[in-house]
Amino acid sequence: MKIGIVGAGAVGLLAGAYLGRHHEVHMIVRREEQRRMLTKNGIACDTLESPVPVKASRSLDEEVDLILLTVKQHHLPDVLDDGLPAGVPLLFLQNGMTHYRRASIDPRPCFTGIVEHGARKENDCSVRHTGKGVMRIAPLTDEGFGVYRRLFEALAEEDFPIYLEARAETMLKKKLLVNAVINPVTAVFKVRNGKLLTNPYLCDIARKLCEEACDVLSLSFPDEWDRVCRIAEKTGSNHSSMLVDLMEGRQTEVDAISGYILEEGTRPLPYHEFIVTAVRAIEWEEGGNTNE
């Protein structure tokens, strides 16, 4: 198949590397320098034997069977308004849930997914696979997978498994909750994920955030807190994506993650109010509070 991937950050590069082994991958990037590097070198991933050749361009000019949107939430409006081909199914792979609203009213066939792999972008054409996981995909329309089921099933590989889920909202809520607990705490206090379990004060903050988020999202606190702890332990040596964004002076997705919970809440959420303000303050100081 021909697959377009819009965005060549950690997730985009990881997906491009694994899918590019058996499909024709078109990487859509913003910078000319990255386009040249991908065209010349392909995508190198530490868990694959050799770089994977891909096509790279600044816009999607060729017909493709599927488009993966791997840009961050705050870049989605520009991408969706930039003339993506009509009729081609879109797969949203963002943290948070603000894209859920936009995608639900898009006339194109839309699907959403969560990536449970750990990935770290090394440079413009290289990615490190820091944790093996799965990709879960769910439809955003009542029609479900329909004629596209075989398309997604054809993407799955033994070392890059893909599972099809029936309910997008439940799937996204559970991923949102994990991100709303682990990401902002590790970002504000500049620690690896495992510190949420070994530092009792950070653990208490994380627990309170989990309680607030479960209340807003109508999820079971005991079940979700147990899952947060398991994920924090499994990814203990990793830096969260929000911490990496702050370290590299980029705008974070705190508004799409923790901000979404604040918007949906019907009562005061003091821990989320604090953590969102804290992340924004660090963004301001680090120069990442921009739309670049």
C-alpha cells in the first residue's frame, strides 16, 4: 500500500520505519532540511537491521491509501485545512482528546489510534525504539471499520502489532488519563517516569491528579491508578514526551491533555489547575509557549 505520514517526530518516524519495510511510505515534513535527510538516508531505527527507505516531501501530492496524522495537537488545524485529499481515510495519532471533536465531524473516513510504544527522535531521520508496545485503532464514525478493516489488518506485523478497538472514546479516555498523570508531573519536576513511584511526594501529586481525572472522565480510580503505576514502572527510565518538549524548548500538549480535563470538569480541580499553570510557566521561561 501507499501510506502518507504527516509529521516526522518520534511517532511519525517510528511508524514510518516499521511500515516502510513492506509498504510505500510518504513522509510529509515542514522543513526542507529534514526532507533531504529522509530522502538520502531513509529512517534509521535502533531495533531494525538497516535504514528503511521512504519518500519525503513538503506536501502530499501523490495518491495514497491511508494518511497517518502524527503531528501534535496544536498543529492539527493547519494540517487539516491544508488541502489533504478527499476520500482518503485519516488516522489520528495524537495525545489528548481535542482532535476527537474535530475528527468526529470531518467528512472523510476518520479513525483514531493510540501508540503504546516508547519512541525518542534522535535526529531528523533517526528514531530510538525505547519501549515495545502496540498500536490500537478505533473508528470515529458509526460505520465502524467497514471496508477499511483489511487495510488496517494489512499494516500489522509481528514486531509492530495493531489491534482494532470498537469504541474510540473509551480507548482515548484511558490513554488521556495516563498522559494527564505522568506527563505533566515529570515535566514540571524534570524527572523520569519511574520517580512517580519512588518519590512519595510526587506519587501523592500523581494520585490526586488521577483521582480528579477519573472523576471527570467517569473512570474507575482503583483500576486506572493501578494502570498508571504499571505504566510508570514499565517506562521508568523514560522521559515523558512533555518533558522532552520542555527540554527542547517546544510547545507542549498540556492544553490538549490536562487542559481538556479542566474544560470537561464541572467542579474545582485544584491539582489540574496547578499543573497546567506550572507547565505553562515553564514553557514561557523556556521559550516554548509559541505555536512554532
